[in-house]
Amino acid sequence: MNFIIFISQKLTKRNFERYGIEQFEKNKFNLKILDLTNIFDKKINQISLKYENLNNYKNLHKFNNYFSLLFFLFKQNTFYYTNACSYNSLFLTLIEKIIIFRGNTKIHFSTALIPKVYRNYLLEIKILLKKFSIFSLLRKTLNVSKNYFISLIQPDPKIAFISGQSEFKNFKKKKTKIIKSNCLDYNKVIKIKKKDIKKNCIVFLDENVPNHPDFYLLGMKLPYSRQEYWSEMKLIFENLYKKNKKKIIICLHPKSSKNDILFVKKFFKESKYKILFNKTLESVAKSFLVVAHFSTSIQFAISLKKNLILIGLNKFNDHQKKCINFYSRELNIPIIENSDFSKVKFYNKNKYDYFFKKYICAAAKKNREISWIKIINYCKSNFL
């Protein structure tokens, strides 16, 4: 049984687990991971080496151009595939149409919860007019036209494993078989044992706000220095500690560099703090309270019914503010600024349950299982 996954991130140890590679190997699938990062942006390779430990998977194939990718796919026997890339590409869309025409099958699955953020076109037009130039107007027009055209010709998946009810509308008018499942990160929640769920500490879900690699990839200005950001957060943590008398665990973002980690460990050397890396779910499971901005790991807190505080900062850009407003609106949780915890609410069970079904897990309780097992079992029973 052949299965192919297109990716636009490096195959890190974290992604190795998230893409269910061990599950495919246990079931004797011929799985191939196609790394397209060099096609989309060669800076991804340079930046990833500073932040992440890469996995040397035996069936990882890297491509520098679309021609070599298409030639490789032509040599494969019939396969299932999924496109986990985060880039819009006209050429990749055309390649997908070609391989489907040749008898291969596209599968959709959800990687993780992404906050629904609507673009403010009026604001974009105002900014464009303020910095008006023929070149910028032409580039913007071409980009919008390209994305619209890609959406029109993008091939529909034959099967969609949806993570939440909000995805139904994406396939409502399409000839796609819908199977209720969950997002990839919820696979880890399924494995948590009841004895490991406690209320011992306060957990902060770090997003590496002062040094996230996306800022370098997108050519954006960093909003904070490390000193400025962590000083502001430390004031918040100190107030939370005084109020609750519970240890504060800082779960560092998986894309934190060695310098990021060293700085945080030195800055929070007091015994009331504990710095952890790649232990986010385990920490949330043991927490009394979770503190976050707009991390996708918030879904762990929701799945495990943990109290949540959303922290807003003055220097967040428009997109970051929209993301945190999304969680605030959907969960009916106020955004806390300037350490004013008088507005803090305990979680609303109805809101959490609604959010869980809408974005994290569409499957009924009796049908919940690791999403890759569902996908593998489907492929086995529908052999190409």
C-alpha cells in the first residue's frame, strides 16, 4: 500500500510524530514524505537548522523544482496522497490534477486548529493607497487573482477526515466522502491517562514572540526584544503566583533556538519557575490554569477542560490581535492586559464543548481514535 505526504516544513522530530509515520510503518505501508521546502522558499532550510532538530527518515525525498517532483511521481505505483503544504502554488495544483487523472487518490486531513481570521480588505486598501505605487498595486492584484484561480481549479479530495464540524461547509457541495475524525494534535490527547490529569501548577504556552522564525521568513520586524517581552510576561507571572501560590511552568515553543532557551532559563532561575521543552501536553494535563496568547496548543487546555487566561500585548500586530480575539470570542474568555485579573472567569463547559466539536474533534466519543489509524484502516479496506 503506497501513501505520499507533501510537506512545506522540515521533517522535525515533532512532525515525525504528528504525521503518524510510526503508524504507517507498523502497518507495512510504503510511505514517502516529499519535502517541497526548497521549491517554496530556500530560506526555510537555513532558518530551520537554527531552531529545530531534523529527522533523517529513510523515505524522505527532497525536491528543488516542480519538474523533478512530477518525474518522481510518474515513477510511483498507484498511491493515496495528502497535501500538507501551507503554500498556495499553481504548479503544485496542476501536478495534483495530473496525478489524480492518472488514478491516484487525494485524502484531506486536518493538521491542527488554525484560528479563523478574516482579512480586513478595507484596511489593506487604505494602506495600499497610502503607499501607492503601480508596482505594489500590480503585485497585489496578481497575487489575489492567482489565489482565486488556484481555488477554482484545486482538485477536491475523494475522502476528507474532518477535525471539526466547522469543516463540513468546505465539502458541502462537493463529491467528497466525509469521515468524522479529529485534528492531529488531539491524537496525543487520546493517549493521556486519567491518572496524569491533575491541578498542580500554572502553565504558560510560549509562542517565541521575540524570535519566531516566521518573522524572518516573512521579512517582518520583530515586535519585542527578548528582554522586553519576558520582562513584561514576568510581571504577569509574579502576580499569578502571588494570587495562586502554584509553580509556573513555561512550555517553550518547539521553534525556539538554543539562544532562546538559554535566555529564558537564565531569566527565570527562581525555584517557582520551571522551563520545559517538548512537554506541552504533559504539562497542560497537570495544570490548574493555562496562560496563553493564541497558541494552537490552547486546544490541549480545551480538550482537558482547563481554566484559561488569554494575555494581550500592546505590540501585537493586526494578525496576532485577530487570532487572540478569535479565541476570546469563541470561548467567551476576556483578554487580560496590564495584569488585571479581576475579569478572569473559570471555563464555560458549554463553550468548551461547542468549541471542541466545532474545531478539534468531530467524531462521537465512541468513535474517537488516533486519526492516522482511521486513515490507514480506510486505505486498507479500499485498496487501490
